[in-house]
Amino acid sequence: MFQTFLVYPYSRDSSIFRSYQICRGAKATLQAYYNRLMPRVILHLDLDAFFCAVEETRDPSLRGKPFAVGGRPDERGVVASCSYAARMFGVRSAMPMSRALRICPGLIVIPGRHRAYSEVSKNVMAKLRDLTPLVEQISIDEAFLDLADLRGPVERVARELQARIRDDLGLPCSIGIASNKLVAKIATEVGKKAAKGNAPPCALTVVPAGEEAAFLAPLPADMLWGVGPKTAARLAELGIHTIGDIARWPPSELARRFGEPGRDLARHARGEDERPVVTESETKSISQETTFARDVRDDKTLEATLREQSAEVARQLRSENLAGRTIKLKLRWPDFTTLTRQTTINRPTDMEDEIAQAALALLKTVRKSGEAVRLIGVGVTGLGEPVRQLGLWDSNTEKSRKLQEAVDALQEKYGRGMIHKGTNK
């Protein structure tokens, strides 16, 4: 268990600490220094099969059944989320829905209700902020919390948080707790993988301070951030198979073989990570990304995923009355290197077709047909209120916008699978 921590005169949320936050250049240095003074307790929370869990609250008869949330197979849809019962058949997120139905013929397909998921996510984050203001949301279903200022056994705090989210919102979640973000997130993954059966894991894994390296040592090397298939293969050639194997190598030697990222690899393998929990007071961008269970080479699958992501980004923009001019594409290759590209369009948009068109154009400029991709994502930045300038040449755009708003309302009421935009042939 965690030891009793010393309490320093100034907490992380004190006025003296907040005053430094306005000086952006010194913020990272201050955080690193402060983390050494005051031991951290970082909680990572991951909602178990979030989209499916929300659907089960709307339709309890789905519990225990194999079902998936995602696009229709006849439209090259992909699995956005799948129940744990479906996972017993081999169904996985980001899998083409047609393949999911082949390996699980009884699979129930539910069209996504992404606006509803966003609203439920906001309710979850509000519960977390009731516990501490130091919350960093990293996706629609994941967040980090800094609990260093809270008193009481952290395991009890975590169990109470799980119970509150389950009882108030009907959602299962898994939690990892450690002295830093890296180890806390891996702890969550370890707890979820250890769970058996077709029910949500609801795991809780606590790594005591000072035992980070020992906890990580027996785990496979590819569980460490930054180790993709190609890096794992290179490590295996050196006889490195576990995180503990990495930790035993001199950082200078890893840097010689892998470049500067090799030093980060050595540091992470020892369980060291000084990144702070960063709270965001306002939206600077809206994005969606998908990490594939297996590297994807199929062009149509990637394009379909990008279109679904663009549609969700556009829905979120419209729901928050925002629009943006800069469309960003994010790709991660099998060797875990990440590439981002962006383009700026003539005027702010909140329309999925415009976002998808720009993102697909970027994809064609940076990827060869058939090239494997581990992660793909699209985002919109430079946000502000939508510009409404209706002229003779804008009438079709405005009609499309009004049609899309009507479709949004119908999809929210009846589900995405019931209403689709038509095309002229």
C-alpha cells in the first residue's frame, strides 16, 4: 500500500502555485521541481467499453449479449466499441463490421449515438471534478486525476469513485494508481487484461510509490509507451523482451541504437515520468482518433474510419456552436512514429463533408496505397463561433447546414442507423 505522505505548506492548488501557471515558460520546470518536493498520487480512470455501457443503460436487455456500436456493414462501417461478450468471439474495436459479423454471426449492431456519449462523458468528468479540480481528460472515456492533496487510503477513494460512477451513471470503470501518469495508465491496462469472463473488468490496480520499476519489469516490452511492432522487433534482436530487460541496458547504449528516444525508453522502463496532470479550462481543438488492434493496410477501411471520425468531430462542433478553419490529420505507423499534417480552408466549418474532404486529401499526400497504419485521427483547431454569411453563392451551403442540423436532431432521437443522408447518382 501507499505510505503516509508528507504534507507541504503549499498544495498543488494553492495561490502561489497557480500564480506560476501564467508564466508558461517556467511552468514545466516548476512542475518537475514541485513533483520532487511533494510525492504524487496519480489516478488513471478508463470507462470499460464506454459506448456499449451507455447503450446498456438505455436498453438493459443488451447486458451479457454480444453487441457492437458502429457503422453499418453495407457502408463499410467499423466497430467503434464492442461488449465484453462480443470480445469472447474475437470482435475488437476498429475491426470492419462485416468481419465482426462473420466471426460472431449473432452480433447485434447498434448505431452510435455520439452526442449522447459526449453528454454522459461530461457527467463522468463532473463526478471526477467533484473529487478534485486536478483532472486531465485525455479522451471521451479516459482521464488522469492528481490525488496528492486528498487524505485517506487511495484504494478506498478509488473504490468509492467506482461505486459512485456505477450507482449514479450506471457505468463500469477500471482504475490504475501510481506515482506518475505512465505507470498509472499501464496499471489500468494490466488490471483490465487480468480480468476474465464476459463482464466488464471494473479493475483496480495500485502500484506503491518506489515499486514502479519492479511492477513494470516482468511486463512485455511493447506495453511501454513508444514501443511499436518495429521497435519491439529491434529490441527482440538485442535479446530485450520485457520492460525489465530495457531497464537493465545503459541509457547511453539505448540512445546510441535508437537515437534520443532511447533515453526516454530507458527512463520510462525505470518507471520515471514527471509529466503533470494538466487541466484545460477551454476547448482549443476537437478531435477523434482510432488505434487499431492490428495494423490496417486496407484503403477503404482507413477512408471509412476517417469519414466516421469527421462526422463525429462535426457533430461535436455543432453541439458546442463552434467551427474551425484548420483541419489536422494524425497518423501513427507500425513503428510507433507519429505524423501530423494540417491544412487551412477558406472559412470556418462545422460540416462533416468539408472536414472529411480536407482530411482525405491530406491522407493521400502522406500515405501510399496499402501502407500499414496503426492509428488514424482527424481534428479541427482554430475554433470560434460559426460564421453565417449568406450570399447568392452560399445558399447551397446554408441549405446543407440546415439539413444537417435537422439530421442531427433526428439521429439523436432515433439513432444514427435510422437516418442517413442521400446522394445523387
